[in-house]
Amino acid sequence: MDHAYQFANRVRPSARQIEWQKTEFYALVSYGLPVFTSAKFGGGYTSPSVFWPENMDTDSWCELAVNAGMHGLVFTCKHYDGFCLWPTAQTDYSIKYSKWMDGEGDLVHMVADSCRKFGLKFGIYVSPWDMHEKTYGTGAAYDDYFCGLLTELLTNYGDIFCVWLDGICGTNETRVQKYDWGRYYQLIRSLAPNAVISFMGPDVRWSGNENGVTRSEEWSPVPAYYGVYEDGTSEPAPKKAGDTMALDIGSRKAIKGQEKFIWYPCEVSLPIRKHWFFDEDDKYSVKTKDKLLTLYYNTVGNNSCLMLGLSPNKRGVIDEVDTQILTAFGKEIKLMFNGNIADGRAVITASSEVSHAKAENIKTTVMNTFWRPEENDKTPALHIRFKEDEPFDKIVLSENIANGQHIEAFEILYLNEKGKWKTLYEGTTVGYKRICSIKPIKCRELKIIFGKYRDFFELSHLQIN
């Protein structure tokens, strides 16, 4: 019998990965020269004088993010064209050489301040690919330049929760740079030890597409060949493996025969419009509220984080259509998940429980409390009894991921009016969060049976809405 899952069970998230997972839903705000040229992305030759937002309002960005239910914001400080949105000392290709604010502006500083004002975590997107910088493609000289940029960003703008490193490497030009990832990682760790390094980094894994296509099962402990190590090296992938777009990368079948695993949680990223940078022609591609709700359930509700791309227009504000949809979406999410009828209106009992981890612990969101069944309980179950018939259409489950991810299959049943137990929902993985969306129902009793798991599991939260 293959016991690869037992190796996976030994992997645990870092403190920074847990804090990132708790962020759940955040924005990637793309801004720069492409907004003013209507280009998909810049080419490194557009004059800084083109950058001229008439009414830059970063407070409105962050207010909208909060209203949409987001908890963080990642800002594109430098994209592929190399144009820097802060007055860097490393290059003359920055807003310091634009006419905006007479060259005295610092957009990164403005965004960071607005994030703090509205209680959002602040993160930075920095692209190693640089279509303007002359040292790009020369090796160590460009690495020195890029590390100089990182040093400025990581020392001058306060706490940073995420450093998002794009991995593209100048495939459409003759200059090709071999990035010194290990050096970048070491610098980030030294200057921002609490920040996760995303996409091209050892902390957070890309879902594999920009279309919001997600897996039915999302595992955080995965074979080591899907990621990279702190020194920038990676594990050689077996033939026909290592594809981050594969539909299954964490089940027992998918990890068969593997012994090396890493905790590499999933981030789903896509723009709210067709493209990442604002273009007036994209206004008819804005995702509807219902599409965003489905996306939210399939990402935040499926052990992943959702990074939704927003882009302010030439004036420096987010378009009214995007604003209305995101505001409506945020109100709906808040309404849907407000309160918890399992807390205060239900009695929860378990088929078994260890002395320090009782079923009653899962009613609240207090960290480090959870329910854990006894080892000899082969079919652990929770029994939820309401005082009277209660209506609901969502059940949220969370594992205590500080001690790993273990649940592989569960079933939710309700007691119907004839006194018979009927299946309401069948699920697979839980992880940090699983949102079980069901048809509206009204009942007095529920059972949650955990039919398959890896050695043990700890349920930290149950929410019924």
C-alpha cells in the first residue's frame, strides 16, 4: 500500500502562509503607462510624460476594496515596461520624470498610506522582466539593479504582506535574463520576513490559469516538484508531472509514490475585465455580480485565495461600472455570511472528542480551538440540533491548518419531516475553508459525517447561514 499521504501529513504551513490564507480575498491593482496608451502592457519606450492622472484618488480604491469584502491590496509598482511608480534612485524611468505632481509624486506611498487608512494589508507586485533597463540580460548587473528596486520598496513603505514576483522572462526580445531567484528570496526574507512570496516564490502557488478555472479538490500539501526552495532551486518533476494546470495535484492517486512535499497553497488570480490594465473598450467584459459570487465560492470557498485584478482609469479612479458591481457584490457577501445560526441557536455533539478539543469549540472563530475526534472513531460525525426549524442555504467548514490538511471526503445530511436522514451535500477537501452552497432548506437537525481523512483531522470552525 502506498503511504505517500503520510509524508504529506508531516508538512505544515509557516506563520506567514497562515496569515496570507486568512486574507482570503484581495485586489491586484494594475496601473501605469499602459492605461494611458491603451496597450495590453507597455514596451519600455513610452515617455514618462504620458503619465498624467487628472484625479488620482487611492483612497477611493481602498474604500471600494473594503466595500467589496477584500482584506488586502497588491499594487503593480513596476510592470514589464520597467516604469516605476515611485521616485526610485535606480533609474530615470519613473514618475519622478513625469509631469504629474511636478515630478514630486510617489504613487506607491499613496497606495500604502490608503491601505493603512482603510485597514487593508498592503502588497507589492514587481516584475523582474524589464523592457527598458539597459542592464537587463547582462546577468549579475541586472540582478544588482533589481535588488536595488526591491530594497527601496521593502524598506520605505511599511509592512508588506505579499511580494508578487512575475516569472515571465522577455520571450519576445533578444535580451534574456536568468534571474537569481535565490538572491531575490534571501533579500525579501531579510527585509520583509512576514511577507509571502507569491507566484514565482516558495510560499504561494498559482492556480495555473487566469480564467478562474479551479479544481474540485484543492490541496495545500503537494509534491515538492510543484514549487521552489528558498535558494531558488526546484525539485525535478517526474515525467508527465509538475503541471500546475493539472486538475488533480494533491489526491492520494496524484501523489502516489512521492516522499518530498511542501506546503504550497493556491492563489487564483484574474482581472475583473478582459485585460489587467484599464481600457475603455473592455467595459462590456466586466464580470457580473453573479459571476463574482460563483468565483468566490470556487476559490475562497475551496481552500484558495482570490486575487481579483482591478485597474483605475486615466483619471486615477476605478470606473463606475466596476464600482457598482463590486459594491453590490460586497453587500451580498456580507448579507450571506452575517452571523452564524450554529452559534447560540444549536447544540453540537460529536461521535467522539478528545479532552482538549471538544465539538463546542467549532461554534466560534477563535484561533487555536478546534474539535478532534478520538483515534479509534472510524466514522467521526457531528450532530447539530436546533431549537426549532431553521432556514439556511450555506454551510462553511474549516480545518485547523496549523496542524495540516487532512479531510478527504464528508457528507452533510438533514432530518426530514418524516424522520429520515437525507443527503444534503457531498464534499471532498476542506482545508482552510469549504463553502457548501445548497438549495435553501429548513430543518431542525443536521449530521456531518467525515468518511475519509488522512490519519486524523481537526475542525476549527462550523458556520451555518
